[in-house]
Amino acid sequence: MINFKSILSFLVLAFGIGMMGFSQNMKAIKSEIKSAALIEQEAFKNGKCSKVMSMMHDSITFLANGRKVPSKSVIEKFCNTIPRPFKTPTIDKLDIYPLTHETGYSIKTLEYPFDEDSKMQEFVTKVWKKTEDKWNIIHLHSTVKKVPITYVAPQNEIDNFLKNQPIIDTHIHITKGYQDNEDYNTIDSDIDMAKIKWMGQRLDENNIVLALGGGPLKYAKLWQEQDNRYWSGPRLPCNPLREQDEPCVDELPDIKVLETLYKNGTLKYLGETSFHSMGVHPADKRFDLYWALAERYQIPIGFHADKGPFKRNMKETPNWNEAYGNPLLLLPILKKYPNLKIYLMHYPGSYFNECLEVMKKYNQIYCEISAVSMFAPKDLWEPRVKKLFEEGLGDRLMFASDYVGTIRKNIEIIYNIDWLSDDQKRAIYYDNAARFLNLSDLEIERHYESVKQ
């Protein structure tokens, strides 16, 4: 009788040995490509252009900043005429990626000083093919660009600046505790309390004296009850398909229950709004009662004013409509409820011009700088922040982190905007939000006292 277990074991062993052999071969291929790449680079650096040309296939394709170079002879002419010696690069990195036993590619990253305000960055991608035991370049693409020099402050400089400096975080997410989260699942036997305690540690570490956060009503009440640094409230509307919104009993909470909770101080915040993710227009009449309630009690509202996030689970948000994150949709609402206290989340993002328009029309509308400033290129979002100040609206920009565990990173982003004065940075960290939230002199004094070292 055939022993299938033995056969299966043999196949598994053979597969494992085969994969091990493939991995070892790839290491050898990587070493070969690296050796060829270094020889070609050294020849180019020293002006040995005939050697460089010998390592390029006759039918090589060559692109410079996206434009195709017509022939190999043009490459040779460039090699012979480029001024030498080259500047010493501040970054010189070579990465090798073998694909098969006969192909692979290399990526060379270079950075050179240009002047006191800018630097040159070059990325060179080469595709290598082995023929007759010789590695040749069959494709080469070089991209060179000038970029501004960005000063990054050392950590001790930031630490010194933050001494005795309270910070208000205007964007966190309140959720249940997750048992599989290794950051906090051993802090407390009650996983919900474990998360609250862990978040409290993050607030302590970063001088966060007050944090605005929205989530399921159950946890909004719990977090504010357990730590008075939270101003919490319900996410509006909540999403029954989204685990982060559990428990989401009703998309919109009972208005009478909600009024009682705001009236007695159990809740102090409303948001983050999810109109775009739920595919619901902000001016839908179902929200009138909530706008009226927020105006009556001067509840701060966080309005998601961006098209993103762009990586999302569409099973959770089948009705996603990015157009409903446009803050211009708030204008008819503000006309009806002119004293609403709203701040626009993710200011430097997709709708930054629309944010400016709404803020110019209504003096009580503020904004915060989160997510976009961490994930988008600085040369995209920083000019938009500068525009905010040029329009005279910089004193309405507030600090926010959005993502758990990124508070310090977001603090550093603000500090490293080098054209901001120290007073402007301190205003973003605390003063602007304190004004927006109408904090009393006593509360402000208490906040400063709590971070005094």
C-alpha cells in the first residue's frame, strides 16, 4: 500500500530544499550584479567611458528625467563631456534586486549639496541581463531634481522647547480595546481599560493636557469618565459595518439622550463626522437636530474636510463619497446655524482652498493639521500651510495627531516648519485651541501647572 504520509513528507522536504537552493542562488546573483554595478560606477566616475559603454547592451534604452535618449552614441558623448571630478555625495546608496538567474535591477540613490537653500537628488535605475556569463545594462533611467533643504531639529532641541509647554490634541479616535494589540493588552485584565491607560501614557509623554476624540457612545462616555483630559463625543454618523465604530446600535444617537449627556457634562465634543465615508450629505435634514443641539451648547465639532484616507476597506464603506468631505457643503448649514463651533480636519489636504473660503466667511471656523502633513510630501502640504498664514488665518490652526502612537511625530512636524516663529508654534500646540474651546483662565493656568517641570 502506498504510504501517502511518506510521499507528502518527501515532497515537503524536496520543496524546502529547492527553495533553499533558489534563495542561495539569488544571493549569488545579487552579488554578481552588485559587483558589475560597482565596476560600471567606478569607470563612469573616473571617465573610463569605453569601459562604461562595454557594459551597456547595444539596444539599451536610456531615459533622462522621463525623456528618451536617442542612441548609445549620445550616452557615450555625455560620459566623455560631463565635468569631473564629481561633488562628494551626502547620500550614496546602492540597492540590488535579483529577479531570475539572468535578470535583475539596481537602484542608485544620490544626494548632493547645490547651494545653501537646496540640494540635488538623483535616482538611477538600471535593468541588468546576463548573456554569455557577462552582465549588461539593457535599460537605464536617471531622474535628477533640485529640492529645498529641510532643517530637521535634533530631539534634544525639541525636548527643550517643549519643557513647560502644554499641548491640546484636537483629533484622536476613541474605540474599544483590542485583545490582540500587543502595545497594551497586558496593562489591565479589562482590555478597554488597558487601552485607556495606554493612551493616558501617550498623553503624559507628550504634554497633552486635553484631547478631543470621537467614537462609539459607550466608549466616549467611558473615556471621559476615566480621564478628564478627554473631551469626547459620538462619531456622527457611526458605521455599523466598521469594527472601529462598535458598538454602533444606531447610526444617529437618540437626540434626547444626547442632550442630557451634553447638558450634564458627560460629553463635550461631536465628531469626527463621517459624511463622506457613509455617503450622506452634511445638509441632510436628519442632522438638523444635531446641528441645533451643537449650536445651543457650543459643542466643538470636528468635520472631516478631505477626500481621504485613500487606502480603505470598501466593504466597510460601500457608499463612500469623497465629495461629501468638501467644507463648502457646510455653508448652507452655517447660514442656518451661524454660531456653530466647527473645525476642519486635515486642512492641508484635498480641499484646502475650500477650507480657506469657509474660514474667511466665518470667524469661528478653525482647522487642524493632521494625517496629510504626515503622509503627503512636505513640498505639497507646507505651501498650503504658509498660504493659511498669508491669508491671515494662521491663528486658527490647531495641533492634531489623528493616528494612535504618532503624537510625537506630529509634534515634530510642527516644530520643523522653520519659517514659523516660536510664538506661532506655541500657538498651534496650545493657544489657538484654548481660544477655540473658550477655556477659562483657571483651566489654562491648570494646564500649564500640570506640565511644569
